[in-house]
Amino acid sequence: MQPTQSNIQSGKDIKPYSKARKPLNKRKIIRYVVSYFFLIIVAVIMIVPFLWSVSTALKGQNETIFSFPPQFIPEHITLENFVKVWNTIPIGRYLWNSTVLAFWGVVLPLLFCSLAAFPLARMNFKGKNIVFLTILGTMMIPGEVTMIPIYIILQKLHLIGSYTGVILPGAVSAFGIFLMRQAFMGIPKEIDESAIMDGASTLQIWWHIMMPMVKPMLATLAILSFIGSWNSFLWPLLVLQDPNTYPLTIGLYDLKGAFV
């Protein structure tokens, strides 16, 4: 729309056309209300066990724990339970052990899964699809089935009782390879070709170009690996033998009992 001469002479500017916001109709309002109500109900259901655990930890010895309905507000708030746990087991040592295992349980999967996924996503070689399908097929095998063979292998390598024996079996996973392969496949091929023309090697393309471009997927894999490593219980229980090397999950297992 061209401004007229009268508008120019009068100094008036023609404002661009802008759409006015349409008011929300009743159907959308009802949908929003129902959605938020459902989310609040789910949030309350998820947070109640956590609140009950905190309330139980702050109760004294003479207060009931398994009362119905649950008593969320303690009659006498005390920190004596935390002091007893700290004096009963070396919880500081267990926290440090869990931190070490979780650190390597995050770093190694990020490194090895991305290295394994890079050629499956960016290179062409015979049998690539067969290799990828074989890796995916291992996801259908329960972890409990492979524990005995892996334990025998670690025993022959004299790694039983060490952190290495706990960390190595989880250093790479089929799910992590699949996750990183899908992330690498979303990057245009022209980026690889430009890097090759500039004289970059395969490792340089992987480290300096590909890895910075898949940071969101790396963060996702890091979070999942950290949760799995921090909460791991059965495998460290089988491999570790010295109580001083126990992570927090096994260390707290020593507090088991009907009234403890």
C-alpha cells in the first residue's frame, strides 16, 4: 500500500497491518482448566511419597510411622535420626564412592557411544545396517541374562572387587549408540564435505564439528547415564567386596531392618 501525497504532506505515517488477538473461546478455556487440574493432581501424587519420607526422617522415636492416615507434620521435629545414620555408617565415604562411579559412568558412555555412533551415521561401509541392527538387537536381552558371563570375564581379568569391574560393563550401551546415531544423522552431509575440503581428519570432524552440534543429545545421554549409575545396586553388590568401596546404594542397605 503506497502512501498518498496528502498523508506525506500531513506527516502521517501509515501503520503496518497487525492482527488483533482473538479472545479465547470457552472450549479452549475449559481445555486449559482441565489440563492444569490433571497436571496438579499428578504432581501431588508424585510429591506425596517424598513429603512422607521427609516427615518420617524428622520424627522422633516414639512417633508412629505407618499410621493411617499418614501424619505429615511431626509432633516433635528432630535431627537425631540423621546424626545416628552418620555415626553408624561411613556415609561420607559412600557418597564419595558413588560420585566416582557416577563420574566415570557419565564420561565413558558419552565418549564411547558417540565414537561408535559416528561411523554408523556419517560413513558408508559394507554391513553398516547389519551392525546397527545387531546392536539394537542386544537391547532385547535383559541385563540379568548377561550378568553371569560378564562376571566370569571380569573374574578372569582379575577385576572383581575393583571400580573398573563396575564401570567397564556400562561404559557403552546400545541405547546410547542409537541415541547418538540419530543425533548425528540430523546434521547435513555438506558440513562433513566442507570440513574434508579444508583438510580436517575424521577425528577432527567428530570432535570439533559433530560433537558441539549435538550438545542437547549429549546432555540427555549424560542425565540418563548419571541416573543409571547413581542408582545402580545389583551389579556393584556382585562385583565389590570391600565395604570401603561400596557406593551409597549398597551402604544404605546395611541399615535394613524391620524397626531400623
